[in-house]
Amino acid sequence: MDVDVTNEAKRVEDAPSEQMLIKVQNLRKVYNVKGNGCCSSEPLVAVENLSFGLEAGEIFALLGVNGAGKTTTFKTLTSEVDPTSGSIHIGAHDISADFRQIK
């Protein structure tokens, strides 16, 4: 992994959830893709071990090639899809348990 990526993952790991406006830690999303009937398909890993934290006033963008997991990441941030593993906090609230309150 890139040094900046490693440093961000460590910063997120060490910070309490309530310290950041958005805290994404070790996010993973795997889609089970069905085969076309002739053969079984392997699970599709859309996001693997993504960690980042956002504080007030920061501007944030996800950059990457097609298929890198940008849309899936935003779909998990809005609870359109559930992550396979990892956690997302908006302030002190866990998005998987408190999305209605966050909304």
C-alpha cells in the first residue's frame, strides 16, 4: 500500500468516531454474482479494506478507474447497500444501527 494510504488508515484507527464527521474503517463490499447457468461465478470484491476520515471543512473526492469501487463506497455511505464488513460512523453514530437518526 501507498504510504499516504497506510498513514490515513492508522489515523482513522487511532481517532475516536466522534472526533470525525465521517469515519470509514476497513470497509469491504463483496457482491455475489450469479453465473449465466453454465458455470458458477466468483464473488466480486468491489471495495477492499478502505479507511478514511473526514473532519469539518474538508473537501473530499474518490478517484479511480472504472470498477475501482467509488460508486459502491458512496452507496454504503447512504445505506443504499450494506457493507460486507467494516464500519461507517457519522459523528458518534454507527450508520448500520442509526441511519434513520443520522438522516
